[in-house]
Amino acid sequence: MTEKFHPFPKDFTWGAATASYQIEGGWDADGKGLSTWDVFSRKPGATFNGETGDIACDHYHRWRDDIKIMQQLGLKAYRFSVGWPRILPAGRGKVNEVGLQFYDELVDALLEAGIEPFLTLDHWDLPQTLEAAGGWPQRSTAEAFVEYADVLSRSLGDRVKYWITHNEPAVVALMGYSMGIHAPGARDHGLFAPAAHHLLLSHGWAVPVIRRNSPGAEVGIVLNINWVVPASNSAADLAATRIGDGEWFRFFADPVYGRGYPTDAVEHLTKSGFLPNGLDFIHPGDMESIAVPTDFIGLNYYQRVIVRTDEQGNDPPLIERQPQTPEFWTEMGWENYPPGLTACLGRVAFDYQPRKIYITENGASYSTPPDESGRVADVHRLNYLRSHFIAAQKAIEAGVPLAGYFVWSLMDNFEWSRGYSQRFGIVYVDYQTQKRYLKDSALWYKDVIEKNGLDGAW
Ligand code: IFM
């Protein structure tokens, strides 16, 4: 253990991330069309307490103040997403100039504040008109995405130099179309593979369009990754771990890096009856399109997942491994396991050889409120971030080309089906008054950014 200052590489990109539907509000402002989340969140029982993103953090109206907060924290970069139905209310066709202007001004103000914009095109708020026509399981949605990418990159490509096509396509395909927990709420396992394929295909098609409209820009995709390990060496645990990793990660990473869909995952889907028409949604040339070279991969890492199952495929409860305290378990019920970050970074760097990696999301949900003086002493979040920064540095020392780190999230926000019950922000949001409070973790993060490193022992 060494007591010293641990610097990060020069020019390391320290940032924070958000997503349009989670923070903007203004759900029907200025000609915006409906998104799948506007519709899904209104379905009885779909979200915690029936909560919606109608108002959220009202960022649509308060973005100037929010940029001041980013400046105060010294953020080098800000990762945000664009609400597709603000730009193309019907998904394709007529452009809503007022919607475009919102992001145009946001980008200008970020640059003026010295903050690099990292723009995500799709963080799940698909225009409802496209969903009504079948959504991501349909090829036409991939075609519409390219139109959207073209409109946006023609408009912002002179200033935005970091583009992300999709955020966590696995979550959309699995939780949105297969399990029904996210919008659009479909519960049809047969929709997983076609939805995944069209998300990936639209990525592949959009990359050259963005490059054409934004010369010199860096373009990538963001995948979610857990450190997934078997609870034992039993054949059942080992197989379930492999299947989970296949569907949640390799089904997305492998084709992006030119390997096609993993054969074990395809076999499993076929055996389970989830590919009723085989892989007929793959047209000639699709896999080459998906494998278009990218400049970086973004990884969203939060937790370790330990897989335990029996011969019948039931999931008996895990034996408790450590105290069930907030130090070890965030309020999402996710395990705080920093070594998993080092391991995931090493795995991706070694297996896929990306040019660069960004941690595009990492953070923890703890609900610590402000005290009477307005201080938010979110010690568990601070420790979570600190230990994950250390884990990232270990990966860098081992040779991982990690270029930046985006904390999830800049501010508390709408946590999808969990509504406002989960707070991931380093900035506390009082949803009644919309007042923002910098949490202790934010003030600590400011110091890390300023020094470009961490003090202390590890
Ligand atoms: O809030 C989400 C985000 O939208 C996508 N990644 C995980 C976060 C926490 O659940």
C-alpha cells in the first residue's frame, strides 16, 4: 500500500453523463413528438408510483444553470443524449427546427464554457410513430435512424467532435422488447434478436454518415458490461454465466468488432425457440456494415453479477457473501465491486482491441438528502467513485487505452421504471423546487479533476 498522489494520464477526459428523457422534461414543448417512454411511463404499473419524465429535472428550461454547475465542477466533458422526437417528431421527415435549436444552443454554451460535448443519438426515447410501425424489430427503424443521424450531424457536426450512436442496445432489446420492463414494454423473447440486429445495423449505417458530416469526429457505441461470474464450478452455473454474458454483452460487442453473432448465443436462442425464423433478418452485407471501424467503445459499468442456477434453470438465492450494508450494496441492489471494473476493462481491451475506451457511465444510487445546512454528505457514493477511479487507474497501468471517465450521473434524475426512487446524481435535485445541491461527491470530484488524480493510499 502506498501513500501518495496517483496521477491520471495527461488530457484524461473527466466528465459526467445524463440522458434526454431522464433530465429534460418539456415532454410536449415546442413541437416535440411523443417518445416510447412518454407512452410507456403512462401505462398503469409500468413505473414506480406511475412516475414519468414529463418534468424530470426541467433541464429543458434550466440548462443554462446546469452548465454553470458543470463549470463550477470543472468538468472537461459532458455526455448527453438528444431526444429524437424533439428533432423529428414523427421519427423521420419534417425537422422541428425549435428542437434542433435547443441542442444547438446547448452545444454552443458547452463549448463556450470549455466543456467538450459527447453526444449520444439514442438513449432510448424512440419516436412513438416508429414504435407504432414495429420499432427496433423492424428494418425501417434502422433506416429512420440514419436519417436522424444525418440531420443531427449536418447541424452539429461542425462543433460536436464525439458521437455515440446508441446507449446500451442490449437493454433496449432485452428489457424493452423481451422482458417488458422498459419501453415499449413488449414481452416477446422472439423480438430480442431482430431488435438487437436493427439497433446494431443502424449503428453501422450511421457511422459513415456522421463521419461525412463531421470531419475528424470520433464515433463510437456504448455497451453495458457487468463483471459476470459463476457462483460455483457446477456445469449449470458455468453454462448460465456463459449464456448471460453471450446475450447481454457478446451479442453486441462481437458483431461490432467483426466477429458476427456469437455461435453459442445463437444456438441457445434457437434451442429456446426464440429464433422462430432463424436469422432471416440478416441481409447480405449487414454484418460488414455493423463491423464498420469505430474510434472508441464506451463502457457502462456498475456491478458484479454472480450467477447461480440449478439443473432446472431456477435461480436459488445466493448465499450472502458479505454484510448487506450500503457500503457493499447500492440502493439499486447492485453490488459495489470495483475490481470488476479493472477486470472488464482488461477483458475488452484484450479481447476486442478497441482503439480507445471511455467509461461512459459509472456511479451509484444512494438517496442521502441535504441536511439543514444544505450539505449532502453522500459518503457511500464518494467512496464508490473513489474506489472505481482507483480500479480504472489499475487498468491504465496494465495498458488499457482508457481515455476518459463519465460519472453517472451529473444530477439525480428519472431512473426509468424505478421513477424517482433512485438517486444517482453527484448533484442532488429537489423535484419540488428544482433546486440543485452539490453533494460531497461532486465537491470531491471537482478536486480530482483539478488535480487530475487522487490522493491517498491503495
Ligand atoms: O440510468 C441508467 C442509464 O440511463 C443507463 N445506464 C444505467 C443507468 C443506471 O441504471
